[in-house]
Amino acid sequence: MTTKLLGEPVKRLEDPRLLKGQGQYVDDIHRPGMLHGAVLRSPYAHARIKGIDVSNALALPGVHLVLSAADLGEAGGPLPLLIPHPALTEPRTQRALAVDEVRYVGEAVAFVVATNRYVAEDALELIEVDYEPLPVVSVLDTATREDAPLVHAGVERNIAAHLVQTVGDPDAAFARAAHVVKGRYRMDRGAANPMETRGIVAEWNDAEQSLTCWISTQGPIPIRNGLAMLFGLPEHKVRVMAPDVGGGFGPKIMMFYPEEILAPVASMRLKRPIKWIEDRMEHFISTNHEREQIHDIEVAFDADGRILGVRDTFLHDTGAFSPYGIITPLITATQVPNNYNVPNYRVEFTVAFTNKVPVSPYRGAGRPQGVFAMERLLDKAAAALGLDRAEIRRRNFVQPDEFPHDVGLIFQDGGPTTYDSGNYPEVQARALKMIGWDGFKSQQAEARAQGRYLGIGLANYVEGTGIGPYEGAQVRVDVRGHVYVSTAVSTQGQGHYTTFAQIAADELGVPLDRVTVTTGDSTQFRWGSGTYASRGLTVAGNAVGLAAHAVREKAAQIAADLLEVSPEDLEFEHGIVSVKGSPGRSYSLAALSVASNPLRYAYGEVPKLPPEPLPRQGPALTSGREPGLEAIRYYSPPHAAFASGCHAAIVEVDLDTGMVKILKYAVVHDCGVMVNPMVVEGQVYGGVAQGVGGMLYEKLDYDEEGQLRSGTYMDFLMPYATEVPHIETDHVETPSPLNPLGIKGAGEAGAIPTPSALASAIEDALSPLGIQVTQAPLPPDTLRAMIAEKRAPAR
Amino acid sequence: MSEPTTAAQTRTLHLTVNGKSVSGVAEPRLLLSDFLRHELGLTGTHVGCEHGVCGCCTVLYNGEPVRSCLMLAVQADGANIMTVEGLANGDGSLHPIQQAFLDCHGLQCGFCTPGFLMNTYAFLKEHAAQDMTDEEIRVALAGNLCRCTGYQGIVRAVRQAAQVMQK
């Protein structure tokens, strides 16, 4: 029996190439005659554009083109609103280049094309824009006040959307509560910051009337569809490929970023390939942010600490535009109940425009905020009710025998928010054991006696993953017996080239290195929606499984006919299909691939197949059969599959510096069946690191004029290896009943509860000072000031 | 890299890269990272921030790890440069450091990886890392950012590489 690959920590097929520096990221792509673009960006958070004079820029030697809004024609219209919703009553999307008004520092105003990037940037400095500054809305807390300036004329109080959702009868629940605990919790702006910034190479071929784009994107197929529509081209004349992508984490899925239109427009005008690569300083002010929300949450408990009802009202900052609809706050709203039974729930959110970078999902996509509100509140309630923090959670878990569990709300995909499977008590119990929850109090007391402030914390989460609409895959065995898999989801480091190969290799009984996977290329697979929402493996992986199974059945039928046995008598191993118990009676998959294609003219050194008996009975290709060992299958999930987990942390806080050292970090994680545990753990580790950054260091510091004061790595502190601790992990597997492979998504899990677990531990460490942790991030200087205030309060 | 605008301003550089003598043309303001990537076509060195914090652009300059985004190409005239393309063996097989990163899942998207490899290579030449604590290894790596791996596999990889290379 071949060793099964599914579930094995198989090493990655893509690694040798990447390790040798042979990756091909978008800036590595060179096309003959290529020119280079640069974007002029608004230095004002809000201003009217009274005039643009590009004449000096055009006159600079080496400059080929300067575009402003007036030059764009139809390509200058509002960018698509990706996900409309009835509650989004005032949607606004930006233009590829600003027309009369700029609404955030970084908004694109002009596009220069020159012989190289250095000259293009020289030209940017020669463009004169006459700005008339307008009042700025920078602070979320006051953005919806009656007297706030307007980001968009006519949008009253800057409100883009407002939605109330109710389950059960929350008011009645609160009326009969033994305890009500309230809190206000906020998360500030965060940014994904993949190590590779954005970029595009666009190449218009005038002879073929075709457009080819390489884009560092998570969604090549929707972009292909959108560009074809925008430029009036048939879809097959637009090719969009995501090459190697150096991290995505959410903000690289957009349709479109302005440059994804500007580069094609420039290429069409100049009939030359155009490359635009974002630099890091631009990235801070032009790639979407997320996270900023303020929650006022209250929870009603009975005398035993069981949740009777939850009411949460929150404000969500969408920045200057709403390109991704209200997906992020919708996810937050459905997230708040988390792992717990919440029979009565009212959630109300308001989405506000501000003069800051637009917002779209970043790893977690609204879940970190929802978890923060609920988990911080549960800690507060535990203290108020005199319960251990783990115990109050234990009393409220959805129990293992209570699945499927319906939260009662519509999820971001339009389907129900129904938890399919899980074992929350077991997951938490294991995390507590790993961190040493029970013995910690004495350790903490000893440390305090030495003047050291240690704390322990925990946080649970659920995560709706693997949403539709669908993905597809083609699996093909060629005449050499090599297996080719292609699917439209793209890859940004999560190991698709290996995990999808594992699925196909297992199904077809071939060694892993005989499978080659292509992702994110619209010429290789034309249908799909992209890599987001922890769905790649769950949705595309299942499509690969279905397609591979269909190919296996075809191969079995052909082999069965040749060997005169029934398909059930065959086994697939090492690329050979043989009769069980008679290993000599076999054909290779290569031979079956040849046999599947009844050509008149044979070619190559193919294994000799038995001649057909003459005369032939009927057509060579019988009705319903197609030539080749290949199949295309689609998988469309019924609704989200819910992963879950628990994080626990022990920290030490230095009262003098405000620095937090993470002494121990434990993750117990349930994403159902794991195709490759090594890849899953890698995803968790990366998410935790972003959560560490998001809680302890990464502050996007906007001033009242909408200027980003922490717009470089000098000021926006991302964790190095010295700031991310050793992370201990354990897994629980509750398979999803929703898909054939039983898998759930894992991409975002690490980032979701981390700020909450760290906040819980920091608050525990500082409980002698009575400091509550109600905001994220808490960079060292902020925490230091809070501590100093408590130790020596200002008069 | 396309032609610069003022030919009179350019310099011709002669340097050794990965053991081979090369020459190229550069304006004085051309960054070493851009020269390596676009003039010499060695795209394995990546650019993550262009302000000397992320370490993606790390190469060896006369044996020392440097941030090539903070150097001008003209500063490398006459120098001995090593990039990630010089790490694997002549037959294409992986250097022990590369093999260790593969074995320990020390990379995901691969963008920061060449910088880590070069920094690790320089570090292991000078230090017996197999005896170091995780904390000491982390300090050695604290000039390179990774956004994908959480550094877990990277720290293990450096330790494995040190153990293998010690033999």
C-alpha cells in the first residue's frame, strides 16, 4: 500500500526554486521595451483639486506619458463596488485618478511613465497640482457628529451604512439578568504589510488586440473579468496571472486598485509594456488598511454566569471609500457570539467615512475586533462575578453535542452562520494545560514578590471559513504519466503547490513529485473567485479532489476494459493501475492516458497496447466519453465551515519601559482534517506574529489633519524574531461534515484571538495597578504612560 | 534596466559577483539593489522597504552582510559581492542552509528568504550557532523581517544548518 499523503507534513515542492532565488515576483518580470510608472499621490487628507499642470513633467527627457483624470475616458469612472448590500446606503468608490477632490493622503492624482523609475519619480516632482485644503475627518470617534465635516458631499454625518440585527429578545434577557457587564473596546487601524508590496506589469499587444497582466494579487480571475468589461474586450483576450506573490493577507484582493487600471491604460496608449511597482512608503498610504472599530458591548448574565443576552453597538471606519462594501463589519457582527451560546443578541453597527486610506479585509477581516469585544468583556465579567476566566467561558460554550449550532444571523457569504462541528471545551482544556493555567497563581505571586509583573491570559475564537461561491480545478494525466492540476485560486505562500498536489497524488496513487500545480493563471483555469476568507484549500482543494476522483474513475474504466475486469478489482499505486492480487496484470497511468485518446496516428515510444478486435463495434469515442485522462470539477460549499481554537499567553510587563515580553504562548487549533499539518502550523505561526504586532507594536498613527505619522518602518514597528516568542501548538480535529475532505480553513486563525489573549495576560499582569486593557495596539510608549499615570497620578 | 537619461553621468563598474567578474553601467544614484536585480538580472535579491529595515535586500559585500537598498551601485565598484544565486552548489543542489530552511518550513512566500539566507550564511561563518540558545539565534536574525512564518521554522533552520555545517 502506498503511504497516504493526506495528513502528512510533506515538505514543499515549491521551496527549492524559492530558496535559490528563482522565484518570479512581479518586479522580476522584464518585458521587451518595458517602461516604468510612478504615481503622484495627494499630500492632503482632504482637498479640492483646482488645477493640474503636467507640462514640466512631460518635458523631462525620458518621460513618455503623464496621465491625469481627464485623460482616462471611461477608465476614469468610479471603480466597481465589489459587494453591495441593502444596508450600504451610501456606497462610494474612488476613481483610478482623482477628479476634483482628494480624500486621503495617498490618493492617486496622476500617473507618469518613463524609461525608468528614477526618472519617473523625478517627473512626479515636476507636476504642479493646485490644492485647496478642505476640513479633515480623521478621528473615528467624532466622524459621525452632526458638526463633523463631510468626506463626501451629501453623505450625512459621514455614514455609509447602518445595520441592526437581532436574534431572540435581547431586551427581555437584559430585564431579567442577575448581572450586566459593560465595556468599551477599540481596535486602531492596522495594515497587513506583506514583505512584497503591490505591483503590475501590463502589456497590450496591438496586433492581437489582447491585454496581458502580471499582478501581485489574490484575485486574478475577477480582475481579468473586470478589465475585460472595462475595456470592452472579450474575456479570452485578457490574460491575468498572479506570479509568485510575496504575501497577501487580504489587502491584495481588490478590483481594482487604481494602478491595475492605469498600467493597462498606459500600455494601450504607448503600445509598450508598463511596469509599476509600489514602494513601501507608498504602500503605507495606498494599500488598504483595516481593523479600526469602537465597540460598546454589554452582556447579561444569570446568577451562574451564563449568558442571557448580548448587545453590541459599534462604529467601523471604512476610510475615504467603501470598495469592499460592508463585509468586514458584517463579519464582526456575526463574530461577537464567538464560541458561546448567545440566545438573545442585538448588534448595531454604523460605518463611517474618514479621510484616511480605504479599508478592506486584512487577515481576520473583522473577526479580531469581534473577538476582542467579547473576550475582553468576559474577562471583566469573570472579575465582576468572582469566577475564574476559564470557568466563565466553560459555562457558556456551545457543547460538542449541540452541533450544528445556528447563531441566527446571515453570514458574510449570504448563508446562515451555522457552526458545523467543534469541541470548544476540549480545545480550551488543552490550551490551559499547555500554558500551565492551574499552577500559575503561585508563580505570579512569587514574581510579584521580586518586583516582576507576570500575567496569564486566554482567548477563544471561532472562524467561519471555506465560503463559496465556488472554485474549480482541472486534473489531467498526460501521456508521460505526469499529473497536472490547475485552479484559479492564487498563492501567496500558503503551500498550494504542495497541498493540492497531495490531494491529487493520493487520489491517483502517484508519487508527489509527479504532480505539478498551477494556480492563479487565467489562461490555465478560467473560473473562480480568489484567495480570501480562509477558503483556498477548503474550496479549491475539494474541487481538486473531485476532479482527481473523476480522472481516477476514467482511468479505472479504461483499464477495466483492457484487462477485462471490473473497475472495483483495480488498485492505483506508484502510477500503475493493477488488478488486486495479480500485480502483473497492469497498465501505467501513462499508457491509460494514451489509450484514452483513440488517435489514428500513434506517436512516440508508448507502451504497446493490445490491438482492438476487428471489425470495431461502433464509434472509437463512445457516446459521452471524452478523449484524455482529464476532468474539470467544481465545488460550491453549502455555507461556511467553522474552525475554532484557543490561545493562551504568559507575559511579563516592564513597568518602567512599557515593554511586554511574551514568556509563553500556546495555541490549540481545530481546522478539521488537515491536509498538511506543517503548512497549517506555518499559517498559525504567521497569524500569531501579526497578532503580536497588532497588539504590542504596530500603530498607524494618524494626526488630526489625516497625516500618517508612522508611515515607514522607522515608526511602524513590525516584530522581528526577537519579538515573536516560541509558539507551542496542538491540534484537535473535528471534521467538517460540509465537504468531502472534511477540511476547514486555517489561513486567518492565528491572527484572530492573539490581541485578545495578550490583552488578557497584560491586564492580569497589571491587575495590582488596576489597569484595564481595552484597546489595541498598546505600544510600549502608550502602556508606559498608562502605568506611569497609575503609579503617580497627575494632579 | 533601460537607458538612463544623461549618458555623461553614468559610470562603468567592474566587480565580482558570485565568483564571476562582471561589469555594468550605473548612474551614481542607482541603488546596488536595483543594479543587481535589473542591470545584472540577479532577481533573487528582493526589495521590501528601501529604507534599510526589512533586510530582504541583504547581500554580502566583501564578506559582510549589507542592506543593498542602502548602498549605491558605484560603492560596489571593485568589490566582491555574493547574492543568494551564489549559495547553491554548482550542480544545483542546495547549500545546507537552504536545505535546512526547506526541512524546517522556514519559508512560505519566499520574499524575505534570500535576505535571511545571506544573513545566516554570514553569521554561521563566524559563530558556532549550534550551541546557541534560541534567544541568541533570534538576536542574530533581528535584522530581517518575515511576515509569513512567525520565525518559528527560521530559528529551527538556522540551528539545523549550524549542526550540519559543523560536521
